[in-house]
Amino acid sequence: MVQDTTALNRRMTHFDDRDSLWLFGYGSLIWKAGFPYLERRPAHIRGWTRRFWQGSHDHRGTPEAPGRVATLVPEPGALCHGMAYRITPETLRPLDVREKNGYLREVTTLFFEGGETAQGLTYIATEDNAAFLGEAEPTAMARQIAEAHGPSGPNRDYLLNLAEALEALGVEDPHVADLARRVHAHSPARTGPKPM
Ligand code: SIN
């Protein structure tokens, strides 16, 4: 199921009057920026946890066989580590299109190493969006990720690239690590070189 959130996001005018703003990435935005940025720094946000509970009908799956990609779900006390990018407001336009399958811009506080904070945006696909899949048995989620494929490539590459990027950042994410282990066990070979 698909619901295009581009128009909803375009109505959000937060930060439009600034020269630059911080965008927090926790999924593909960590390992595949694909947009211009002024600066990039590891950061975390609070009260959210990363889960492969969002369906991908447009990038890592198809409407008939959706993949599973990351979203954030609320969890009091949780920290989600990722990458922050300082971007110009115009950069949000193509990002709204990239994240159109259910993700909405959310204003959040970013925490940087050293204790600095900043207000910024992140894209979250909440449970009321049409493409939300929710939790499933880990084995079933891993099988779906191992088998799905969409216009942006195999779903397994999304997961394994994210697992590698988190490891490189020194971030432990048991949910991602467990799915990556299960996907490796399901089909050990990678499908090709890491896409840029
Ligand atoms: C993000 O990476 O911050 C959003 C989800 C995605 O594009 O994978």
C-alpha cells in the first residue's frame, strides 16, 4: 500500500527561514547521503528506537512484495544513534521525494558528542502510515528482507550496509545486528558491490 507524503512534508515550514538546518539520519541516510551537505557529525536523538517495521514499496521492494526498512518507534529512555547533516532548506525538497512512502518530517533535538545540542529534523514513518508493517517474528522479518528487491536494489543491501555503517560508528544496535545475522544465515553471499 502506498501513500505519498511529499505534499504533507512540503507544508512543513520549520527552518525555512534559516540558512541551514540539521537533519538526523538513522537508516539509509547514514550510509547513502546522496544529497549535498555543509557538515556531517555523528549524533543521537532521545526517546526513539530504530526498527525495521516500515514497508518499502518504492525503493527496496515493490507493491506486490514490499521490503522492510528502518523507521523510529517511540520508546521512553531510548537513544537512537545516527548521522547528522547540516543542510540548506532547499535540500529537503528532493529528500521529501526520497522519503515519500510514509515518512513525515519531525522536529527533534539532536545531541552531539561533547554535549552540544541543536533542534533539527528527522523523517519518521509512524504506525498510522499506509506502508507501516509493524513487528513480526524475527525469522519472518529476516526472510522478507533477504528476498525483497526494488528499484533501489536488494533489501538485504539496505540492512547490511546499515549494519556496517553502525559498526563503523561504534554503535551497538541489537535489533539491526540480529536481523543482519539472520539474513547472512538465510543467504550468505552479498549480491554485488556496495552501491554508492
Ligand atoms: C533515515 O535514514 O533517516 C530515514 C529512513 C531511510 O531513508 O532509510
